[in-house]
Amino acid sequence: MARLCSVPSIQLVTAILIALASTETASPNEPVEPVDIGTRRELFVDDLIIGSFDGTRLKMHEPQRLRHTPSRPFGHYATVLKDGEKLRLYFRGDKVPGAHWRNGWGKYHEGEVTLYAESSDGGINWVEPNLGIHDVKEISKGNVVVDMSDDTFLVTHNFTPFIDTRPGVPAEERYKALGGGRYPPEDWGGWKTSDERRLLREKYGPGGLKAFASADGLHWRLLRKEPVIAEDQGSFDSQNGAFWSDAEQQYVCYFRWFDNGRRAIRRSTSKDFLNWTKPVDMQANEPGEHLYTSCTHPYFRAPHIYVALPTRFQARAGAITDIVLMATRPGSDRYHRHFKEAFIRPGLGARGWGNRANYITLNVVQTSPTDMSMFMYGGAQYVMRLDGFISINAGYEKGEFVTRPVTFSGSTLEINYSTAGAGEIHVELLGTDGKSIPGFSIEDCDAIKGDAITQTVTWQGKADVSPLTGKPVRVRFVMNEADVYSLRFPAGTPAQ
């Protein structure tokens, strides 16, 4: 898999966390420690490079639900992996349709399986291949990739795979996964008999998250019989996502736990995927808020930014669920959330307003040269432009936005932007004194008008900003009827 950014140094990660510790906007003349963004793409999902606004604002964009209705094989706690030109889908299935834990907790989990489907057209149509791996008579399509056994009890409830991008990872471990759960306490009212819990533990062993690996993403093997994250470290009864972090040079897992009765998120890390650190409680929930799944993952165009699309659970309103948007950075113990309101609402019709009806799949994936997609439990596909979560937005009247001080190592300035027919954008680079740097002023900037995922900024036809490499600058946007979704300073020889 291609590397999309250079690996940040420990010093840089520390600088990022220091910068994020302050959420106050800064004026152009206020002394602020510059953030080294190198050649990395930066979005506006947190405060890292946010400076000052004057007639502009942050705008959260609504994902657009596609209205075509092909049959989509989606179940709870689904994961979508972008693997070359193919999308791989893993989701939970039941041997007995309509099974419920109220009819026997152990029996319910014994009937779970992990199912597989794939798409070659960006998620429009899905195929459930007959894999011939597990012979499960109740699943006639033959697309079972993990079935229940003594070693995989609870695992199929939330089996969550990822593609391991760690340099040098063995071919037979290119795909990895975590899955597992926790037994309810002895005094839980759902046990059918007084000794059901004890008998299940004697038969299947302790709960917790277990580690798996695969060469092809289909044939999975257990890496260790014992859980790699112990049962007492979390709740685990929803999706628990792990990945290799280039930025941290270690594996990271965000998993579910109960914080004094509130559904919340924890984080743990590992160098080898088998030995994990003591969990850290993530600061994420608003007062009284439940977050079911975290769906935290590196954003594929800027993997030093971890995007999260957790399920917000309305415990006192019919267990209705919707999706919110958060972001966090490597090593941080908190999520940033510019907008408290829903990112994806339950939608039209009764389907989205039922008990636990809305869960987004883990991973936002690219599905066209300009678009990325998210898939909902039940099969809905939501589409946005690349980088299109949150923009710097200007309305009819002209406004300004100025970044915090940054240093960079590239040779041009590239933005992802959109304007109305009457809108346009001008950009200038400011020095530490807040004054325009000669040759990079608003007056010199060639007007930017239109809509492009990648647009190089020019000043009197020239794009080269390499004379400013390593020097603190602020980027000032003067714009109207326009959105800027991301920026970066890529390397390479500027085209003149």
C-alpha cells in the first residue's frame, strides 16, 4: 500500500499535541509556536492550524445518501477495507435469523458468524462469494470467514480486520484483526440459570480481545489462544478497531468500555500486536452522552489524522442512534469535535429510527477520483468529496481566514477548494510580523475560481514557495462564496 505521507518525528508529534492543547483562535500578530506540517495534508477537523476568522466560518458538510437501492449485504459492526481496486466487507451474521440474547446469552453468541462480501465498482454492487472455508448449513451462500469454535467464542460478534501497513510485515500477516467480548456480571438479570455464566467460562475461557492474522483476508488463524487485551480492560461489546500507525510507529486500538454506566472509548497501543499497554480513557463524550462504536481510523489522504465516526446512542429516547464526527491525533487522549450535532441523521422513513438502527462501517474509503464513501448498517451509502468533512467557508460577502504559523518542507502550496460562479479565492503568505511576504501578496495572487480536489496556488503565474521552506509563515485566505477543505505544501519541482 502506498505511503501517503512521511512519518512524523516524536518531536513533531509532541509539537502537534502542544498546539492542540490550546483551542483559542489566534490573531495574525499573536506570537504562537509554529507547527511543522512538512509536506503533509492538513484538514480543518481540529484546531491544529486554525488561526483567526473574519467574515468566514467552519462549516460541517452533510454526506449525501445515494438513492439507488441494490441489495447490500450489511450487518452490525461492519468493516470496509479498500484493497487495491476492490472493497472488502466484513460483517456479523446469525445462523438463526432474528436471534436475540434474551433467549439465552451463550446460545445467541454461539450462533454468530463473520460474513464476507466484496465490490469492484465503488460499493454500488456487492458479491457474496462461496468461499468454501466453513461449511455452515444455515449460511447457504458460503461466505463465512470466521465461524464459532472454542477459540473464537464472542469473536464473531465484532470481528474487526485491517490491512497491516507496517514496513516488513510478513506476507502471511498482511491482514490482522481483533475480536472478542466480555461476559456480563454474575448478577446480570439476563442469565437463564444461576450457573450459565460459570459453565460458559469453563467451556470457552475468559473474555477479552483476541488477535488474528491472514495472508489473503479470508483464511484467518488465531495468533494466541489467550486474549491480547484482557477482559477487565474494557467492555468490547461493539466494534473495536485497530490499525498500524505510521505516525506513532506502533499498533493502536480504540475500543469500547463503560465509564460509570456511560458508553465511552479507550485507547491502547502495541509494538507487536500481542502485548498491549494499559488503556487510556479518551475524552470524547459530551455530558450524559453515550458513544457506542468509535470507528476511529487514519484518514487515508492524511493518515496522521485519525477520523472518528462514533455511533451516538440515545439511551433514554428509544435507543435511537445517529453518527457524529470527531478527530484525534497520534498520542492524544482526547477527541476534537468542532460540531456537537449529528454528522449523519437517522434519515427519512422508519428504518433509521429504530433501536440501534444506525451504525456506520469502520473506514471511510475512496470510491472515485473525487469522492469518498461511508456505508451504513442496512446498506445505505453516503458520499462526500475527498477531504470534505469540514471546510473554511465564506458566504456572499468577502471574508478572511488566517492559519496559525506553520513551517513546511515542500515547494508549492496546494488546496482543495470549491467556489460558486460568483465566488473566488485569493491567498497570501504572511511573515511572523503579520505582514505580507513580497511576491506572495493578495495582489500578486492569481484568482482561484472553480472546483478542484487539487489546485496549486500561483502568484503572477509562479508557484514556487521553496525560498520560504523551514520559515514560519501564516497562510491568509481572502474569499467569497467559497470553501477550502484542505491544504498542503507538496514536494517536487514547481511547474511554471
